[in-house]
Amino acid sequence: MNILILSASTGGGHKRAANALKTYICEHDENAKVDIVDTLEYCSSLLNKTVTLGYKSIAKNAPELYGTFYKSSDKESALSDIVSTFTTQFAKKLLPLLDEYKPDIVVTCHAFSSNMMSVLKSSYDVTIPVVSIITDYMPHRAYIGDHVDVYITASKDTADNLAQKYNVDKRRVFPLGMPILERFYNYDESKKHETYESLGFSEDKPTVLIMAGSFGVTDILKIYENLVDIDLDYQIIVITGKNKRLYDAFEKLLNRNIKEFETQDFSQIFTNLSDINVAKLLYEHSEQLKQEISAKLNKTFHRSTDKTKPTKLFYFIDNVEDYMHISDLIITKPGGLTTSESLACNLPMAVFKAFPGQEAQNADFLVQKQAAIVLEKGSKGTAQIEDLLSHPEKLAQMKENCKNCALSHSTERIYSLLCDIYKTHTENKEN
């Protein structure tokens, strides 16, 4: 079976889902051929940079504006018409890609890819089965296409929402979960002792994991200092991902001999401006403006406490599941894939600074299922964490709720469905 996976770089979750599915298929079927293509990059490098950088810029620096865009494009409106026109105009650019790879089945891990394939099936001589994987816990209108053969959702709630809100035939919807690497739900429990030892941590103390790559530097440093001020005996793992500024700042913060240090935090530049969103957008798209205010980025961070907790700091790593499985609570942003990985590890979540739009919807889903809390700012957020760590029975119930939400072996079941679709399509062609 020849499988083509279409993804995009607007957020890491789409690519991680695509890679997880490819990894599983290649490990379990030596005869399968799987290719991943970035849809926007293939259509146009300029388009990819414009959409990807625009998404990251607006979502990070002007979240209210992004939330307005997200909501408006999710209903019948001039904006949703523009999005539809955009995908229709670029869809035909994928025809040479289909000729090149000659896939037996196309899997999409992004709304634009899903919609483009539906356009190709309706307007061109394309009969390839299309399977759309929705990589968040609530769908968006941009995913919807009359000629998408199958939708795979992260939960039954997502599936129900597709049917009720967007009138998608329930027979086309399969709540199988998101594709994640097997090691998140097929975990060797004997590895826990080895992981604790490698960290120099106690197996008898609670462990809090902070996945902080998408946070502002000052915000997360303050959260950490508030956490170490909690008068409880526990330990902390911090993973900054590829956020080098944050990693460097944390190294200085963990050096107790340094009382204050210089750091850079883009999120603090515009705090006192009257029109924050416009200023942020201008900054992101003006090299001259960047140069003029770059000197003002340096901020002095003053240590506010001398208290400590056993802490291990990591940059980008590829074995995050080891740390998820030994942790009792994770502080993170509620992206679709991180959420699914945490649920697979039965790891309760304290979600922080959700972008309006899909992240906020993910957070709402998790809170409704009592698998997560939304952290409030400052001392209130600290009190929430202290309450959970002081009441292990609450964390135990949240872990059970995570287990109930997790759709185990999701990637395996997705591949099984793909095989069934391929078999049916092949038989229909022969008849």
C-alpha cells in the first residue's frame, strides 16, 4: 500500500501526528510505502512562509486577533468564504504531487490539506480515498469537505460535534484518537526506576513536569519561582524544547549564585502600549522596527526567592515519554498532540495560556473531562498546584479521568482502518 500523508507547519502537532503514523506503519508493514509532504511548502514556498509565520506571529503576539479570526472562519462568513477560495485556488497545485507519488490512499493532518483534497475529488478526476485526521479536540469548518471519505477524531465528543455542527454523516467519522508514538501508551513500567536514577530523583516524591517551549521567558521563570516557594517536598523537570532564550535563562535561574541576570522576552515589549496587537504585528513584519527596539529587549530578571526544589533542566529531547510516565502533573499549553500524549500516559494537566481558538477548545474539553485544570495567573495558579500536590487523591482521580479519555493504541487502529479502506477501494475498482 502506498500512503501519502499531507501535513503543514502551522504548529508542531500536525507534523508530529504525521510522523507518528508513518513510524508505526513502517515498523509494522515492510511492504508499505509512506511519504509525508508539507502541503503549503509544496504549493508555494512563499505561501508556506506567509501562512506559517503569519499563524505563529498572530497566535503568539496577538492572540485576541487570532481568536477572532478562528471563530469567524468557523462559521458562514466572508472570512470563511476567503479561506474556502484560498484552498480551492491552490488545490490544483497538488495534482502533479498525486501523479508523482501515485498514492493508494491520502491521509491529511491539516485542515487546508483536507479541504484541498476534497476540492480535487469534486473538480478533477481524482478517485483516491481521502482520510482526514483532525488534530485537535474540536473540529473547524476548514476541515470539512463533501468529498473527504473518512474523518478520524480525537474523541467521541469530536465525532459528535462533526455530525451535529457540520452535518457530517456519522458513518464517515471514526473516533479512534490521534496518531501518537506507541511508546506513549506501550510503556515498559520497569524503565521508571532507571529514569528516576538518571535524574537523581526520589521515587517517593511527587514530580511536576513543565513543558515550557511555547511560553514567554519571564512568564515561565515567574511560574517556576512561585512553584519552588510552595512548602511541599517535590521535584521538578523542565523541558524548554527548542526555545534557546528560555533554556539559557533557566540555566541562570538555577544557578543560585546569580541573583539577577539579563534576558530577552519579546512578550514584555508591548505591555504598556495602547494598541498592543497592532504594535506586535508591526514589529513582527518590520525589520527596521526590530533593529530600532532590539536594545530594549534586554530585561533584568531579579530573583524573588532563595528557595529551591530538586530540578532537572532539558533542552530539546526525543524521549519525553520517559518523563511523562514518572510525573504526577504536567504544566503545559494544550496543543492537540501534547494533550493526547499526556492522556496516553495518564498524566493530569495544568494548562497555561491557551491561545483563543483550538487550544482554548482543547482546554475546555480537558476541564470538562476533569483531566486538567486551567492555571490562573500569579498566586492563584500557585495555590491550584499546591492544592493538587497536597491532595494526592485528587491527582489520582485526575489520572483515572485521563485514562478514561485516552484512546489507547490509536495509531494501530488508524492503520487498521486505512488497510480496510484500501482493500474496499481496490475491490470496488476491480468490480
